[in-house]
Amino acid sequence: MLSAEDIDRIIEMAWEDRTPFDAIYAQFGLREDDVKALMKRELHPNNWRKWRARVAGRHTKHSALRDNSVNRFKCSRQRGTGNRIT
């Protein structure tokens, strides 16, 4: 069972362009389909549609499609702790 804080973090990770679904699976045990279902359940329908359109066009969300030069899960502008862009 996921806590409210875990759900919030999963949603943040799902919105981040550089965080692949594999990272969410490694941390929370949710596969891509599980993340999509969680997002659909937790987001307003318009926001869910925006997220789905955004994810569909991102190669960085799928590790197998990523360029080999992308070797981190977060943006270089993010702090080492927390999830805010400095």
C-alpha cells in the first residue's frame, strides 16, 4: 500500500522528463502500466491527458529508447536532495 507521500513522489517522478519508468519501478515497484493507472486515478482528467501526450513523445521516459548519453534520472539543475529546481 502506497502512502500519500509515495503517491506524491511518484506523480512528481512521472512528470519529470528525465525520470524513466524504470526508476519508478526500482524505487516503488510500479511498472509503467501501474504508473499510468495511478496517474489516471490521481490527476484531473485534463491534466492526465496532458501528461499522456507529454510522455508519449519522450524518449527519456523509456530506458530502452534513451540516448546512451543520458545516464542520470534527474535534471542537472536539481539539487541533490529534494525535488526542486534551483
